[in-house]
Amino acid sequence: MKLVWKLLRQHISIPQFAGFFFANLVGVVIILLGVQFYNDYQSLDSEDSFMKADYLIVNKKIGAMSTITGKSSSFTKADIEELQDESFVEKIGAFTPSSFNVRARFDVDGFANFSTEMFFESVPDEFVDVASDEWEYKEGSTEIPIILPKNYLDLYNFGYAQGKGLPKLSTGILGAMKLKVSINGNGNSGEYDGKIVGFSSRLNTILVPESFMQWANGEYASSDAAQEPTRLILEVNNPTDEKITSYLQGHNYETDEDKLDASKTNFVLRIIVSIVMVIGLVISILSFYILMLSVFLLVQKNSSKLENLLLIGYSPSKVSFPYQALTVGLNVLVLLLAIVILLVVRSIYIGLFEQMFPDFQSASILPSLCVGFILLIVVSVFNIIAVRNKVMSIWKRKD
């Protein structure tokens, strides 16, 4: 074995292996940073997260003539089916409004007189941007999970509360408060406990689970209540597609222009992040290729001496081991250094995230480590097999 190591040291090229090391390091760092940045940004409980899917809320335009003529602003089944057939639409969800009377009050000292008429809406659960284990309703339960828009809380804190001298509320405090909800309609009435389980940045409405809405409309809504939705939520595959704007204009539909512009920006950012990650992968692949060429060159330079070692009784595995250990050792060193760089860079951008989003909670680093170890194992196994095959070709030549 010492003879093989001596042969290896004689022809090793420091510049070649240094080039592989730094190229591979750059590639692996880009890949791990891309994965970790994706996970950290996904953990933002915010519609601003550009990694999330693009959603548009669409309604029919309401003008003076439609008000005078009483033209319906709801979407028919045919409208929805036509929209679903468009290439830019991935999924469609309909807003289901409450067709009954709702009144709510805070059941907390200091808020006893704070009551208001309100409304509920629901959308399919897949469009809700708040993850909560409590987001479900079983028929017969007296507790209703509720999701409020984040801007409602801002309006209360910086408008109503400030003007009335009331205390300001955080999302945590408001989530712990009980809301008494009175519902009546169709000759029926009921009292429920409303529990605020989250705050939505995507949906500017008061949400309840779709299962509750279907049951409540059946219980409290009159038979002649409107059944067709007046708003739709769309998941689009490419918000920069000009077909979206032309379709909405052609059908007299409208959406929030700011949301559409933000979706376009987010879409471009996602493409940029994806391109950067692909570049990192390409750099890594090229560096692995450089490593294999360097190792093959070493083996080729020593082929006659390695053949002599095989002739005097050394097994192919013993002859291969030093070359395999060199490649695996370099790959391990690259991964360890890449993890250190990842942690340093991550600490910098996490600080920026925490300044911009006070409630930000960083994601686990485990997925990035798993990706790094998978890369290490795959590449190392490939290197080990390739080196052994090269030595085996020399060993077969001696027969």
C-alpha cells in the first residue's frame, strides 16, 4: 500500500487539484445557499415571499350602468369553466359568502362594548395561506376557526385603537382572545365561539373553513339566497403572460394591479434564483469532471507501475484505494468548508430578514445539509466506481 501512495505523490498536480477544489467549493456553496435561502424565505408567513405560488383575486367590474340595470356581478358556471380552460390558469377557487347575518363581539374586559356586524367568506383550503392544525370545523361544534386579514389588525392598531385610546394588539394576543359570534337567518339563530387561528396576507376577507360555510349556509341561509360566487381566486403559472391582462380586459374582469405587478416581480425573482442554482449545479458537475480527469491522468501515468503491483500480488481494491481515498477526502473537505461558508452567509441575510420581518422564524438547516450529504455520497460513489473500473482495465490487461 505504501508503494501505491508513493506512486500517487510522484505525479500529483497541485494546481489541478486546487482548481477542482475551488471550482467544486463554489458550486456546492451556490447549491446549498440556494436550497437554504429557498427554505428560509418559504418560512416567512407573508405574501411577500416570492417563492410562493402566484395568486390573483378576480371579480367583475361594477360600473354605473351595471348598478342601474341590476346586472349580476357573479360568476356563472360557464364563466368559471371558460376561465379554467385558459393556459395561464393552474387552479381556480371560488369565494363562498355567508348568506346570513353575523354579529361579533370580543368577550374580554375592556372590549365588552366592541361589537360589530360582520360577514364571513370561505375558499377551498388549498388557497388558504395560513397553516394551522385548528383550521377545521366539525358539524355540531360551537367553535368557529377564523382567519383575519393582516391589514385589519393594522387598521385597528394604527387607526381605531389610537383614536379611541384603546390598547394595541399583537397577533399573539388577538389569537388568544375569544370572539362571541351570533348568527341568525332563515328563522334560526345560534351562538358560537370564534377562535382567531391566523392572519392572511393573501386574502383580504374574514375567512372561515369551507366545511363550516357549507353547513351554515344550509342552516341559516334562505332558499332564495344567491349561490353563485362574485369573486374567484386564481393560481397562475406565469403572471407575466400578456394573455392574463388581455383576457381580464376582454371579459370586463378586474384584479388588484399592485398584486399583479408584485406577482410579475416575484416570478422573475424565482427564475433568477432557479438560474443561479442551476449554474451552481453546472459548476459542481464540471468540477467533478475535472477531478475525474485528474485522477484518470494520475492512474494513466502510473499504469505500468500499477500493472507491476498487480502482477506481484496486489489486489485491484488495494491499488484503487489511495486514488479513491483522495477523491472522497477532497469531496468531504469541500462539503465541510461549504457548510461553514453557508452558516456565515446565512447569518448575514437572516439578520436582514429579522429587521424587515420582526415575526420571522428561520427554517431548519437540515434540508441543506441533507442535500450536501446526498451530493457527497452520489459523487463519491461515482468516483469510487470510476477509479476501480480504470484499475480493473489495467488488471485485465495483464492476463
